[in-house]
Amino acid sequence: MYFPKSNRSAFVNFLRSKYEMWTGEVLVRTHPSYMGIDPSSICQLRCPLCPTGVENDEKKSGRSISFRERTFLNLEIFDSLIDELGEYLFLVMFYNWGEPLLNKELPAMIRKAKSFDIATEIHTNLSLPLTDPFIDDLLNSGIDDVAASLDGFSQATYQTYRRGGNFELAKNNIERLAKARDRLGLKTNIIWNFLVFSFNEHDIESTRKYCEQIGITFNRREAFIDRPEWLPSYRKGELDPNPTVPTASENAATQKRITTPCAWHYNYSMVNANGSISPCCAPWEQKHDFGLIQPGQIGFTDIWNNNLYRKSRGAFAGKRVKGLEKLDTLCLRCPYGHDIQNQYSFNDDQVRQRFLDVYQDTEPLLYRAFSLLENPQAFTEFFQANSIDNFATAPVLVTFRNQDNSPKLNRAETSNSVFRLPFSKTWLNQALQIWREKGLGVLIHRTWQYIGRTIQK
Ligand SMILES: C[S@@+](CC[C@H](N)C(=O)[O-])C[C@H]1O[C@@H](n2cnc3c(N)ncnc32)[C@H](O)[C@@H]1O
Ligand code: SF4
């Protein structure tokens, strides 16, 4: 996917977050470069290997399990998140535990993300009624990739996994999207994502041909499968029918998982529909989440450096975090391993390419840092020997008050009060002096050096 980001601070943040990852920083100054933001944890389908589908299925049969709050992301949380992090984000993936197109605010969210030059994508089951104006609105929002999950090419094969789904409806919707894209003269990449199982393997070629015909991308994908009869022919034997207790060497392998850094602690993050932050995209139970965004009170950065994050980063870096010795987090027992821990790092090549397009000739220091990314040790040494981070900036949320201490700005205007200042107390003090000279009382909510409490001046 093409990344349109061009502000220098996003590239500096990207490089610095790599530095913080490879040096195992516990308290970070940087922000994620890629983010999953889930518009909806609600879904209408019952896919049997998806926790949301399982929860829906249980409800249908009268039982009740609840892995997480089922809700739509609201614009207030979304806006506060993008106001805080939009400067640094290269990519927002609008999906995780539900059906994104059920949230009718999605086009507005994408528009806002695009105003920060962020690349955007959704994964959708497309098995829902969509009006023509909504389709146009979605495409006109500037969304880059619309990936539809259709695992089969007939109702029979499709519904084996997409339980409750309507194949003709979803297929018709993908055609409508392709036609609307062409009519509107847009370049949106429309993708047919096909998870391969034993029951739909024979549909692959017909689906591929159909995608060619209607001018969309066909993308076959490997599914997570935990029942042997669903493994496609070329994966047979992958599942052990008699799993045994882990051996000592397997336990050692588990330990090894947390001796290399996890990119989710530095370079990317997952925000759920209720505003909670998960340590990565895989844990489906809310009880493992690390914190809850509350616009105006608790921002992403507050959670990003809270005890759970610091303890998790420390554990991966082999560092003891004073005062948090007894704190437990899912990351300490990470069940996912290297692939999930680095799931989105393949996007780093796109960031580097974009940097070359924009800054190759004008930023020799950053150019050298980018060229050393393949070699973490050389990269860290170079970073330490130079002061790239001196040029970085961070958001500082400021509320101006009248002399009588009543808030001067109303809620709608508070986003105007996010300033970006270099990582330097001198700059902050200079800004404070200027604001005070203008007769403004000033409340600083967060500064570049997060120290675990609100700083009031
Ligand atoms: C949980 S879904 C949420 C988005 C949307 N409802 C959908 O299904 O596309 C996110 C992604 O997980 C994929 N997914 C669902 N079940 C899967 C499985 N068993 N193995 C791998 N990916 C799976 C979906 O196809 C989709 O790409
Ligand atoms: S459509 Fe997506 S979110 Fe819904 S149950 Fe299936 S995989 Fe899960």
C-alpha cells in the first residue's frame, strides 16, 4: 500500500521508535506508526473460528458468553485519538473484532485520517445491505483498500465459514463497489480476500477469474484452523490430533519469545471500539486490555506509558521495572510468538520508500539512519552518535483559561489547542511565556516527557 505521509516528524518518530525498541526502552517518547482502530466490535455473522462469531452463536443458542463490550466506536474517541497521534501515523487499519461497515460514521473517520495523510484500509464481510449514497460516501472518503472477506464462490461453500452470511448479497456489493469506484474515477484497491479451507479449495480458480473480470484484486489467504477436517489438502497433518503437555524445550521456546522486542510495544497498537487499548490485535478478551481512552481525560499517550506497558516492555528487554515486580500482564506469557509480535513490520519498507521519495536529497542524517534499519546494532550506534531526536516534536495538549480560571475554549475548540513542540523544556517554557504575556491562564495536560501525572502550571 502506498503511504502518502510526508511530514518530517512522522519519519523521525518512526526511526526513534525503532531505536527505543532495539534499546529496550521502558518509558517511550515515541508513538505508533501503524494502528488498528476498530469501528465496531459488533458483527451480524457467526464465523466459527472468530471469537465474535462464537459469542454470537452462543447467544443464538440461548447461552451467554461475553469476551468484550459490543459497541461502535464514537467520533469523540476517534477524533481525540487522531488529534493526538495523526501526525505520526502512516497507516490505520479500520477493523478488528466486528463488522466495520455497521458503523455509519466510518466514512467520516476515514476522511479525518486522510486529512493527516494516513493510508487507510478496512476488512469487511460485505454481507449487509448498503445504499448507493453510502457506497459513494465510503469511496469518496479516500479509503485506500477495501478488502472483502468472502471465503467461497457459492452460498454452500461460503456459508460453511461465514455463518449467517448471504453470498449473493456480498458478491453483489463487491460488484457495486467496483462499479462505483470506476464511475467516480477513483483508484481504490478493492480486494476479494479468500481464506482457504478444505471445503472451498475448489472455488479458488473460479473466484480468481471472476475478480479479473470485474477489475478487482484476488487475494488468497491462509486461515487459522483448529479442526483437522477443515485443513486444505496442502496443509493436511498440520494439527496434532493428540496434543501433549509442553516439553521442557517447548517451554524454553516460549521463554525465547519474550527475549526479542515486540513491535506492538513500540511501533504499532490496537484501539478497540469502546476506546480500550489491547497489547496487540490477537487477545480477544477485554480483560487483557491495557487501558481505556477517555477524551479530555485519558489520552493514548497516558496509557502507552502506563504500568502495564512499562512492565511488558521491561520484561521483553530483560529489565526489572522498579515498583512493578508483582504486576502481571498478558505479554509476560505471550502465547503468540514472533509472527504476531512483528505482524505489521512488513510496512516498514513502504515507510522507507516514502522517505526516499520525499527526503532522499535533503535529509542526509535521516537517510543514513534509514539505510541502517536492516542492522539494529549499527542503527543504534549511529542513533546514539547523532542527535536525530533533537528535531523531533511531540503533541502538547493545552487548555487556555480566562483570568477567573473558567475555561476559555469550548469543547469543539479544544482540538485547536494541541500544539506540537520540539522535545525540549526550553521550547515549552518559551511557549508558556508567550501565552502568559497574552494574558492567558494555561493548563498543560501532557508534555513530551510523560512522568505519570498531569503537570499543571
Ligand atoms: C475478525 S475479522 C473483522 C472484519 C470483518 N468482519 C471481516 O470478517 O472481514 C478481521 C479479519 O480476520 C479474518 N479472519 C476471520 N476468521 C479467520 C480465520 N479463521 N483465520 C484467519 N483470518 C480470519 C477476516 O477474514 C478478516 O480479514
Ligand atoms: S464476519 Fe468478521 S467479525 Fe464477523 S464473525 Fe466473521 S470474522 Fe468475525
